[in-house]
Amino acid sequence: FPGDLISTLPDLQLAERYLQRFGYITEAEAKIGGRHMSLGKALLKMQKQLGLEETGELDAATLEAMRAPRCGVPDVGT
Amino acid sequence: FLTFERDLKWDHMDLTYRVINYSPDLDRAVIDDAFRRAFQVWSDVTPLTFTQIYSGEADIMIMFGSQEHGDGYPFDGKDGLLAHAFPPGQGIQGDAHFDDDEFWTLGTGLVVKTRHGNANGAECHFPFIFEGRSYSRCTTEGRKDGLPWCATTSNYDRDKKYGFCPSELLYTNGGNSDGAPCVFPFVFDGASYDTCTTDGRSDGYRWCATTSSFDQDKKYGFCPNRDTAVIGGNSQGDPCVFPFTFLGQSYSACTSQGRQDGKLWCATTSNYDTDKKWGFCPDRGYSIFLVAAHEFGHSLGLDHSSVREALMYPMYSYIQDFHLHPDDVQGIQYLYGRGSGPKPTAPAPAPTEEPQPLPTEEPQPMPTEESLPVPTEEPQPLPTEAGSTSTTEEEEEETPEPTVGPIPVDPSRDACMEKNFDAITEINGELYFFKDGSAVLGVFWEECAGPPGIEKLGIGKEAGRLSGALQRGRGKVLLFSGENYWRLDVKVQRVDKGYPRATDDIFTGVPLDARNVFLYQGEWNLAGKYHFCRGSFYWRMTPRYQVDRVGYVKYDILQC
């Protein structure tokens, strides 16, 4: 059932996909930057944008936000 | 708030939108209504206006699609991404797309029932008698437009009381447009199926056989894309029964009462307390109104906001009493400025009595494209949630009358004419004036012989003051007075047989005591709109007899 697929992805993969899809990591960054470095920065950006606690970590509240139903328009960029 | 790069915005205020297709989850009228209100969220605080068109290219094209639906930004099945929209501009820009793998409701998951009956809440009564036959379900018998209807009493022949059925009802448990419902179980390719299936189809549509053996009869219909009946039920296929009694209380909709997990459930008999029979209801779904209002914000140039309570915040959350957050208002007014319009706009008046009986035999022949069909859409706005506004009677009284009628005439130009008229219409270049039950017909600046009585037209004196004359079709004029209207054949200068008719019959949703009725911004054969004025307000009706706007005469029409 496609909806469930997303939720059963490993958290890290879910986070990467989410951050790329909604513009917090550009594709170039994803390619050239180290995985953890770009994630931390991107997570901070996402947490700031969505009014979450800015921890820079993939904490429970951030994961919950990533699984919440939402609009498909990216949050950052065109 | 955020706007898109370079503050992308529309270069005109009068925007158009078109709904290309519909989700089967909601009645078409409900979706249209939700979209109309979602646009009104923005037009209430800006000079923007939104008009629905039904063909051609609109500024904002709206569609439902699933997975890859043609724009290179695929949806992702149920939940997750709900919808997306593009910033203002040509082509796909400005368009809004909704993921049809979601379950669209008004956020409460209970809407489907509203159309099962009439706008006064009278439900269908089964079985009912129509033309001597008994019907135990909705039927399209007796209607030329093929819309399914039901009687709201046991005997339509006697009571003439009726309501509409959601066209989906024919599909709720599946079926085809001839009204043949799904038959379960049915045999297909030798296997037995007791629910709808996509087997054997490459397009993923869910279907069923309408006889017990598809292999033998090849008869089939389509199903909604939900396994249980839209209004809920259990896995044996027993649908919810409304109203039902639970702990002594009556429920006319699904409820989560009595459950820890908040899941919506219903009884499958009328009394759960005695029978303990029940089933689940579809989840609350996502409010098409709220999601649309958000996406239309994108279509107008707003980007996502970081204010959690703002409509333009990217995450969905159901809000019972919706209203725009100041952040949203600042954002949209930054792009388009304030509106000059009134706040709130007046709603259309609620119906006071049952819709009129169905005309079962054909009225007088008229050119077919001009024929006056039985109203095809639910005449009144549906019970809505957040976003509806109302004006109290007192408020209406306070606003002084506008000056559009009676219509002053320039004395210098026509010395022998009366100074004020009730209604004026132009037909084929000739002006016709009506006043106090008399009519001056013909080219007015040559004939001053004095007005013939309106009886000569076949309109009884009791008609009193005419409130408007509308040209309708070649050489035909509709004359309105009070709750009735006549159709005048100008050539023979007499009203057609079968008139007067009740205005509410066709022009449903407009005030029956309009002071002035006129066709504005159009000719009889172009898509002009009818305007019914009463007090400070006007009700605008499309050629398809749908009230598409209620507003102030002074601000909207006279542009004061």
C-alpha cells in the first residue's frame, strides 16, 4: 500500500528523501557533501522553516513532521 | 509570509478557474461549493474575483490525479503528499492538482449523505410510489436530465415531494449508469468475487459485474475507489443505518463516541443498544476546502509560511472554524492590495419550503437550447463548515436602497413619456416600457398613444408591479412579478400558455421579492448573467440557473 511504504523506510532514508524533495538539500549538495554534514544543516533549515525545535538532529518530532500529510510544493527554492 | 521569487503574481484581478475532473469521494456540487468557498477566502480580502468556467482555458485549471499525472511531479498514493499548485503564469502555471488517492471529504468524512434528499434535510423515503409504480431506490424515471431522484414521502403521486440523490449513489456500492448495481458474489475468469476488483483491467479502475456471472453475461459497472461503501459498513457488506440509537441517543452520522481509538463507527441496524450490530466508517479524510484554500494561495503567488497556524503552513491539519491568519492576509495583500468589497458577503437566503413538484410532462415547446430545464443542481448552498458568513436582518435594513429602479427616463428626449418605469427591455432594437400594470410597446419615440393595459398581453391585473423583463430566446421576454414570471411572445404580444410559473421553479436561490431583475454584461444569446436585486444586495445567476455570486449593488455593480 504505497502510503505505508514511505513510513517503513529507514528513518535516515526517509529524511534524505524528504529534505531533497522539499528543497532543504539541493541535488548538488546531496551529491558532493558528506551525508551527515549536509543532513544536519538541512535539518536545521527544515526545523527553522517549520517552527520545530532547532536541534539539527533527526529527533522524534522532526520524523513525525516528515510523516505528516502535507502540500507537495517545495518549502525552499523554485 | 513568503512569496515566490520575483513576487510572481497575476496581472489581472478577474481570474477564472475550471474544474477539469472530480473525485468520486464527494458529490460534484459539494466539490464545486468547496472550491468556490476556497477562492472566496482570498477574494474576501483582496480585489480579486474568481469565476468558474466550464470549457476552454482558465487561469487556474484544477484537476484530480494520482501518482504521475502529467506534470512530472508524481503524487505518492494515500497520505503523504495531498496536493500541489504552481505559481501564477501561463499554461500550467497557476494550476492546482489534488491527489485522488486521498479520501476527500469536508474533513468530517460525512458529507455524502447531504444530497440524499433535499436541501431542507428531508431524506429519501423508500419505497415510494411514482406514477403508480413502487421504487425501493433512487431512479432517473420521469427526468430528462438523467439525474437520480427520490420521493421524500411514501407517495410522490399524491404529495409531489422529492429530493435528489448523489449520482455516486448509483456507484456507492458500485454499478453502472443504467442503475444496475453490483451483484456480489460474481464470477469472473472462474473465480468468485465478493467485492469490487481491479483484476483484468490495466487502468486500475475498480469494477464489478452487475449479474452473478460476468463470464456468462459480460455485464459490469464501476466502483468508487474505496473498498467499503462510502458511508461505511462492515465486512459483510452491511451498510451503516442512519439514524441509529446508541446509549439512548440518536446519531444521524458516523461517530467516535464510545471508542478509545477515536475511530469513526456506525450501527448497521437502527438500534445498536438492542442489536449490537455495527461497522466502521471511512476515516475523516482530508478537507478538500482547506487543502484547496492552501493550494489556491500558491496559485495566487504565496509560498509556504513558517507560521504554524497560517493557512500557508505546509502541513495539513483539520481546523473546525477556519479563518485566515493575519500572516496569510498580509501576504496576499502584499501582492494584490486590499479589497474594497464588503466583509462579510451576504449568503444566499435559505429555502423556506419543499422544492416544487417535478414537471412530468413537457412544457410548451421552445427552441431546445433555450428550454428551461428543471433545476439540475441543488439550489442552495449545502450545510457548510467554516467559511460561511451571514448577515443579520437588521444589518440589511440599515443599508439605504440603491437607485437602480424605478428607472428614470430623460424627459427632454421624449416629451410624452412617463418619468419612471418599473422595467424596460430592448428586443430587436425596440424598447418596451412597463409601468403599474401597463405597457408601452413599440418604438417609443414615435408612438405616444398612451399605454395599453397589460391585460392585453394576457397578464392578469393581479400581477401588480413588474420587477423586471428579460429577453430569453428570439422574440421572447420573461416578465417577473412577485413570485411568478410570464413568458411573453413579443410577436403576437401575448404571454405563452402555461404561464405564470413560479419563479422559484427555475430561478432557485434568488429572492422572490426582488425589486429589479435585469440581464447585465451580455446579450440574450451571449453568456450574460441575470441579476436579481433586493435591498442593497444582488443575486447573480448564470445562464445555467446557478447563483454564482451575492454581493452589494453599490460596490460591485455601480462601482461606487
